[in-house]
Amino acid sequence: MPEGILAQFAAALAAGAIRVIDLSQPLDGTTPIIQLPPEFGTTWPFQLQEISRYDSRGPAWYWNNFACGEHTGTHFDAPIHWVTGKDYRANATDTIPAEKFLAPACVIDASREAAADPDFLLTRQHVEAWERAHGRIDRGAWVLMRTDWSKRGDPSAFLNAREDGAHVPGPHPDLLRFLVQERDIVGWGSEAVGTDAGQAFRFDPPFPCHSTMHGNNRFGLASLANLDQLPPKGAVLITPPLKIVNGSGSPCRVLALVAA
Ligand code: 23J
Ligand code: MN
């Protein structure tokens, strides 16, 4: 390691040579939350309750209570979230080693395909074509699927639910096995409400992104935004979840560092 590498990093930040791109969605009562079939439990939407605002309840201070599910808005999925990941050591938001929260990102642009087909599934063949153009996916990298889904401002268009379930793009089951076994990625990131496709409850295995990623002690990021501002390769993500003891996930302010 070159000496002064962090001083160089700080100088690059100060000189504006590194851009910081916020990949997070705003959190408020309108933030879309995942809809599961009615027989399953459900997550709370985000809510804010004012404690005081420079008034009789607190003359010089403003603060709020908030409540939400762990999997609300832009969020991190820990391995313990899924039954396949339940027995790993250090598999929860408080025990995952902190160095795992800094990792490079590969961004696969599927925005054209997703616009044409809301049930589009990214396959190994797509990723291999991406690798021919941009180089091999790095070990320990995030793979982020750009769909421009985050640009669907209306929550009903974002969730895109019909009687037969949600129609939202995501990864093909075979791709996830390839990315874990042959590329050793740290996790999968999506612009949609969850990491899996809308129809993934019908897949084999059901919810293959959750099942395969967490079953191999890997992570997920959901409801990402601004993926159109990232290069295909070269960004570094900062993704620390809240240190919830035994947490299965947490809302997360996901940041990307990009060379300006
Ligand atoms: C629970 C059950 C199914 C799914 C999810 C949660 C998520 O997408 C999530 O936020 O982890 S698909
Ligand atoms: Mn989740």
C-alpha cells in the first residue's frame, strides 16, 4: 500500500476529483413498501412523529420519532433475512464485518429491456456480453441492475402490482448462481422495491435472489436510485446498515464514489 494513500484520497475529495453520488430514495410516508400475498405478515411504511419543534415541547430543539420496517425504502438485506442464510456466523446487521460495507460496483444497464418488458430477467448471457465490453466482474463487487425503475415516481407504477402479483424486472435464477459461484460477488442491487423480480415467488427456487445470495452469505440492496449516473465499472459503494442487534436489514443511505 502506498504510504499516504488516505491523504491522497482526502486531497482528491477536496479537489473535487471524486464525485459522491447518492443512490438512496427519500424516506417518507409515501415511500413504496413491498406487497406480499395477504397470508403473510407485512412491513410498516415509514412514519415520522414530531416530538418538538422549537415550541413548548422543546423550546430550542426540533426532533422526531420515526418508525418503519427494516426493509423500507433504500435498504440493505443481511444474510439472516432468508432461511438459507440463517446459520452463518456474523450474518446480521450488527455482526457483518464493517469492511464488507465498502465495495466496488459493476452496473449492468437493462433499462431498455425493462422498458420493453416489465418482467424482464437479466441472464448470464447478458452479463457475459457486459463483461466482453467492460471486463470481468471483480471478486467482491456489487452487481447492480439498472432498470430506471426508480424513475417511476408514482408508487403504483413503481410496484406495478396486478392480481397475479407484481410485474417488475430482476435477476434470472441461473445468473445468481453464476455470480456467486464463478464471480464471487458481495451482493446484488436493484432499483425495485426488493432484489427479486416481481414474479419471483413462482421461480425455482422461490425468490432466487434472496435464496441464493443469502444462502451464500451475500447481501442485497433494494430501492436504489441514480444508477444511471454510475459508470459500468469503477464506482465504490458505501452501504452500512444501522447496527440493529440481530437485524435482518436496515434502511441505508447508499453512497457511490466515482472518479470525476
Ligand atoms: C420478505 C419476503 C419476500 C421478499 C422480501 C421480503 C423483500 O424483497 C425484501 O425487502 O427483502 S421479496
Ligand atoms: Mn429487503
